[in-house]
Amino acid sequence: MNPVKAGPLVLVLLLSVLVAPAYAYLKLGVRVGTRTVSLQWNAFPIRYFITNRGAPGVDSAQFESVITRAFSTWNAVETSETSSQLVGFTAASPTSGDGMSVLGFASRPDLERVLAATNFIIDVTTGEIVESDIFFNTAFSWSVSPAGETGRHDLESIALHEIGHLLGLGHSAIGETEVVPGGRRVLAAEAAMFPIAFSPGSIADRTLKADDIAGLTDIYPNPATRRTRGSISGRVTKNGAGVLGAHVVAFNTRTSALVGGFTLSDDGSFTIAGLEAGPHVLRVEPLDDAEVDSFLDASMNVDLNFRVRFHDRVVVVPQGGGTRGVELRVVPK
Ligand SMILES: [Zn+2]
């Protein structure tokens, strides 16, 4: 069984709100009244501390270099604009709420399926992230070996995923799993933000995929990106009614990039942004490769009863614009 890379737990100052997904891949959002605001950093560089405690097999200097590398991987995405800066070491806990963003190890034997998790302090009126902490659970064995180590989870791979949360991304559903006793085994994942980790020893998740890049680019586009990338939006329907929680995947036939999104309202509407311009094949499928609540709020009435379907037309994404009104009709299983 593979432990999950935990979704973000959200700590909110002053107000209690539900976490609601906003658009594709997912972006994280909070519901404010009737609208959803995306979580995002407004000030760069993101300043973070790391704890001065290591874990078996990982000293604090090794931890620092792995975390710096994982941040750099996100910051290097050419179509987006993010930056980060290590402020220094701290003895503070990586779960505190003290105004400092802290990354470090924590002993959480109670969380026996959680490799790592990301917490936030946000301004709930604007969605601005003002603090985010990441802990890596010392109940698991960790590796910083360049080639990976049998039986140990690759710290850089999991850090890349958690820093994706810290930046405001939710989980991607672009992955295939099989059910095994006690959980699921990942067969393939085309997103660092897939919620379930590869088996210990794997270093496959040290790189970002097209879906991760589209998600980051949607939140933090650079000026050139606004002119070159585009979006697809529309609805998924079954017998004329909207389908909630359907996974829609756009496949770029020129670059083979796969980018996913979800229908997030009762009318079955979806938007996938941050796409490279060009022809795309669309596929819609039920969320069945991880627990539904890995992706969407447990209170959402997600529909899993429909068959995988390819759209009957190729959809062209225009540069700096969007193709709207695509209707994907599905039928019950
Ligand atoms: Zn996660």
C-alpha cells in the first residue's frame, strides 16, 4: 500500500470556512459568500525557514539542499512567475502559525498514511496566503540519495508535491492506480500533484509534468504567457443535466501534453486554463483512481456513474484566449 501525500489542511485565522476547489488541476480556493477565491501568494519572493532538526538518514544541511532544489524546480517554470528565498534555520515547529513559513520534519505516528502535509494561514477575504508550513512525517523512512534508495521515500519528490500545495495547487487526477490490499498502487502519474506517492525508492516525481505547469501558470502567469496560453471551458452533461466532479483531460495532439480539470458546480461546468495553444482531444472520466475526497470536498455530491467518453471533435485552443461552450455528453455505466 502506498501512503498518500496528504492534501492541505487549512488553518484559517478569524473565520471558519470550507475549502472549496477553484477551477482546474485543482487550484485551492476558499468560499467567500457565494464566490470562490483562489489561494495565492501576492508577495515574492516567498520567504521560508527550515528546521534545524534532521531525521534518520537526512541531516539538516541535506534537507536544506533538497528543499531548495524542489522550490527551484517550481520557480524555473518559464511560463509562470514565482520566486522563493531561504531565510535561515529555525527551532520552530513546521506546524505553528507564528507568521513564519517553516518546512521540516515532525514525528506524527498518529498519521500512519500521511507522508507529509501542508498547512496554510490565509486572508479569507482575498485568498492571499500569508504563511504556509510543511511537515515531513518521521514515521516514514526518507532518502536524499541522488538515485533513490530501496525502501525509503524520496524527499525531493514529496517536497516537490508539498511545495505545489504551498503555492496554491490542489491535487491532480492524472494518474492510474490499481487497488491492492490496504490501499492503491500507482501505475503511472503524469502530475507531481497526483495525491498518491509512487512506491518507496522511486524518484519519478522529482520533475514537473504538463499538468503541474499549467496549474502554476494559471495562478501566476507571466506577461508573455497571458498572450500565448489559452483555455477550454464548457460543461459535462448526462441526460441533459450537469455532472458534478467529472475529470476532464485535455490532450495536446502536437506536444502530447496532458492537462486535467474538474467540473465543480451542479451545472457541470469546467474550465481548463494555462494550456498551450493548438489542437486538443478531450476525454471525460469519473474520478476512480484515488479516493474522491483526495480531490474534492467531501460535502460535494460527486457523480461517478458514467462511462469514459472522448469528445467527438478536436478543440483548438487559441493563443491568449479561450474556446468556450464545449459540451461533453456522457451516459450512465
Ligand atoms: Zn497532496
